[in-house]
Amino acid sequence: MKIDFTPAAEKFIRRLVTFDGPRGAGLRLLVSPGGCSGMSAEFSVEAAPREGEQVFAHGSFKLFLPAKSRLLLDGVTVDFVETPTSTGFVFHDPKAKSCGCSTTDAKEFVETA
């Protein structure tokens, strides 16, 4: 499985895990198909993975990923974007196809606030 992270996404995840979790915590990332152009996600900082979740170590943080999320995130680049109107993860999936009902092309904002 291959997941890439932009520097902005890495920084955001490291900060979440460092400030919101105990030592050794990771980010649980639940991804599902959603919206016209790709994926939606829920995330939380957790002390340990749940049964059936795989630990994906990336540099200085860990992701706890259930099987469905692993399948959807394979080959995806995760970014974190802050704009005046929205803040959140953006998933860039080269395999995604736009259906024409969205102005975003192969990406989906996931709000964090």
C-alpha cells in the first residue's frame, strides 16, 4: 500500500497526534466513497488501533487504517489546505474520475472545523 502526504498534511497530522493524544498515539482515518469526486473521511487521535486496523507508520506519526480505508487510500496523496472559507484534508486520487457535477477534479475536501 502506498500513501503520500504533502508537507502540510504531515505537519497537521503530527500536531494533532502530539497535542491531542497520549505518547505513541496515532490518527484513525476512516475513509469512505463520498461525493461526486472521491472520498470523505472521519478522523480522530487514538491511543491504539482497533481490532482489524492496520498500523501505517509514516515518518513521525502513525495512521490506524481499517481495511476499507486502506483500499481507498492506495495510491492517494493526502494534502491539508487552509483557505478563508474552508480548512481540511484534500485527497488527490489519480484513479478517480469526475462525474461532471463538481468543479473539483479528483479531490474532496474534508472539513476539520
